[in-house]
Amino acid sequence: MQLDISQLIHNKRVLMCGGKGGVGKTTLSCAIALKAAQMGRKVLLVSTDPAHSLSDALAIQIGSKEKHVVNNLTVLELDPDTEVDAYLERVLGQMRRYVGPDKVTELERQLQLTRHSPGAQEAALLERLSHLLDEGLERFDLLVFDTAPTGHTLRLLSLPEAMAVWTQGLLQHNKRSQQLGSVLEHLTPSRSIDNPLGDPANNPLEGLDERQQKLLSTLLERQRLFQRTRNILSNAEKTAFLFVLTPERLPVMETERAVHSLQHSGIPVAGLLVNRVMPESAADNHFWQSRLQQQAVYLQDINQRMPNLAQQHIALQEQDIQGLAGLEAVAAQLV
Ligand SMILES: Nc1ncnc2c1ncn2[C@@H]1O[C@H](COP(=O)(O)OP(=O)(O)OP(=O)(O)O)[C@@H](O)[C@H]1O
Ligand SMILES: [Mg+2]
């Protein structure tokens, strides 16, 4: 089944490119974004890779500020460390209003510790991505995300829950917030987002002073933001998840698992980009014949394991793909 990229570019608002490390996510996100820009869509291409791979692929210096690259195409590279710092600074700012001045130093120390706690980077990135989705969709026709390798992306999507737990942990560190902590237990995601406090007759906000209520409403606002993000990402009308893979054993197996895992969490996968497909004409000696035979096995394997997913093959290029010219050549291959 042929994957129709042009149609996705036309019809969707968000394209997420995921896949195992090194299979070509950055290259193909750039190619798709370029193609979309050429088709007249106003595009924002975003990467969350600390290795600044977008800058490398496009052969231009990008950073944490939006940069206009060619007509209709703007790019942005988010750095997880910078995002954590900014995020913790915001959290600290909010909490300073809540704790007394004598506790601020201790609070800062606690926050420095959480900087390295699992999930802190993801939480910070999720918050930034959520804001990007909220306001980016107003300014751009299409957002293309070059996401980090598979597991990471999947974690990001389960973060509304993880984030709630993390924020709770953070607050519970602070002894004076224990009362608030117990309120936050009521905010677990099993509760409806429309009625996050559970039974209104049993209002846990009672007994909180004004500052505590403010902090609580900030936290609630954040949870709603994440919920909106998940709603956009799991809406197949708006968002398409594409998996990049190469016709080799491990990428095929890992992709199959990731596809199932996403589908299991209610996120539909739009298709597969099978990258680095060797041309048949490569088989002019034993080595290449053997590589081609192996490739044929895995191309078949992909069809059998994921028969319901449309695919598009992208040919292995003679050389690495770098700079606009090289990326445009790949974009021209996409249909
Ligand atoms: N079809 C192709 N033909 C030849 N080279 C390719 C092709 N696709 C990607 N490459 C090259 O493979 C290398 C890895 O690609 P890329 O950086 O896009 O992978 P990635 O999935 O983003 O990696 P990471 O997981 O590290 O972010 C790059 O040097 C790129 O130029
Ligand atoms: Mg990459």
C-alpha cells in the first residue's frame, strides 16, 4: 500500500516523524518539511535533539529561536537542557510566591536535585511542545516534528500522567505543602479533566488559603495544557505519526513494537517511511547481491508484520544527505 505524503501534507496540521536511532528521521523530516513548503504550506519544523542535527542536516546554524530558512519554512531546535533550566526557573518563580523567604534556598536546592531526576527533561520538553502546539497551530499551517528515538517519543505521550506525578512529588518535597500535596492526589489522571477535583460535594480546595489556591490553579492549567496536547496528538484528523525505518531486522522489530504500543494508547500511525532502500541495479557482484537479497526479505517482512500500514520507500543515496540541495533531491522523491 503506497503512503501518500502529499495528501498528509495537505490534510494534516501536525506530522510526527519517529523511529529508531540513525534510520533517517531528521533527514526525512527536513525533506517532508521542504516539500510541504514547496507545496505552499506554511511550515514550522521542530527538533528536540540535543545534538543539533537539524543544523547539521540543513547545513545552517539554527538555535532555540525560530529561524526562517526558505520561503514558507521556519525551523526551531529545542535544547532539552536549556528547556529544563527555563522550566525549573518558572516552577521556582511560582513556588517562591508560595513558600516563605526562609525556605527559598532549600527549595532551590531541591529543585536542583530534581533537575537530574528521570522525567525532568521530558516534562520540560513536553511543556514547551505543548505551548508550541497551542500557538504554533495558529501561526503555521503545518508543524513537522523530528522526534527523538522511539522510546523517548512514547514516553512523551504518556507524560500528562507522568507529569502530574512529578509535580506532585516536587510539591511533596516541601513540608509546608503537604496539605496541598494531598489535594494534588485528587488530581490523578484517572479523574476526569473536566472535573479534576472529583466529587464537588467533597471540595478539597476548602481550607486552602488564596496563595495555595493560585498555585493549584496554575498546576491545573498545566494539566489542561497537556491534555489539549494529547487530544491534538491523538486526533487522526489533525495529526499523523510516521515511522521511519530501514529494511533491516532490528529496525523492523522495534518499529513493529512501537506501532503497536502507540496504537494501544489510542494514537493511530499514518504510515511507514522505509528509508535507504537499495536499487535493484546495485546487484552487480556477490556482496551487493547478498545485501539486496537480505533487503528483499525485510521488505517482505515489513509487509507481513504491518500489513495495514501504508508505506513509502526512499532510495539509499550515493552519499550522505546534507544541505538544502541534497534534502530537496530527497523531497523530490516523496510522493
Ligand atoms: N536515503 C539515504 N541515503 C543515504 N544516506 C542517508 C539516507 N537517509 C539518511 N542518510 C544519512 O544517514 C545519516 C543519519 O540520518 P539522520 O540523521 O536523518 O538519522 P536520525 O534517525 O535522525 O538519527 P538520530 O536517531 O541520531 O536522530 C545521515 O548522515 C544522513 O545523511
Ligand atoms: Mg535525528
